[in-house]
Amino acid sequence: QVQLVESGGGLVQAGGSLRLSCAASESMLSMNRMAWYRQAPGKQRELVAVITSGGSTNYADSVKGRFTISRDNVKRTVYLQMNSLKPEDTAVYYCNAEYLRIPDTRTYWGQGIQVTVSS
């Protein structure tokens, strides 16, 4: 069982920045991909950003150019740098990790962390 612990959330004014961190309890050597999702009140959970084991990244259109996902394999941590934050970025952000469990994969979730952007 992989434990994912998020940190770095909080309250920020529109236009501000936050950096979320997600620390994994297991080495990233067997990590297939890691991602950040978010869920706003009354809305479905949506994919925000993903980074693969090869380092490829992909972003939701709503955050392109403002958010950056990165990882530190030594620290077993994935980051989400969020700049130019908007009130519509307010949500609970979840870290997600997919690990190889040959012949399958297994997905794990963090507990979620609140990000609130005030106008």
C-alpha cells in the first residue's frame, strides 16, 4: 500500500501562487505516472496535471501556462506549482499515483488538500 501525503494548500488571493507537494511512501522506480486532480463543490473530480515515468507532462486546458507539475525522484515527491491563481481554481486537490504491479497497475490517492482562492 502506497501512502501519499499532500501539503502546501491554503488560502491565497487571486493572482497569487501556491506550491502543492505530494510525498510518496514508495520509491518512484515502479511509478507509472503521478497526477493531480481537483474537485470543486458540486462538481466532478477532474484531472489537472499528469507526469509520466518518462517525464512527459500534460495539463487541463484551464491550467495550461499557469500550473507546472514536476517531480523529485530522490525525495519521492511530486509538486504542482500554481501561479496566477483564479477563484475558479478553488477546490480540494488530490494526489494520484499509478504504480506498476506486474502484470497490472494499482492506483493510490492522497487524502486531499484544500486550495481556496479569494477574489
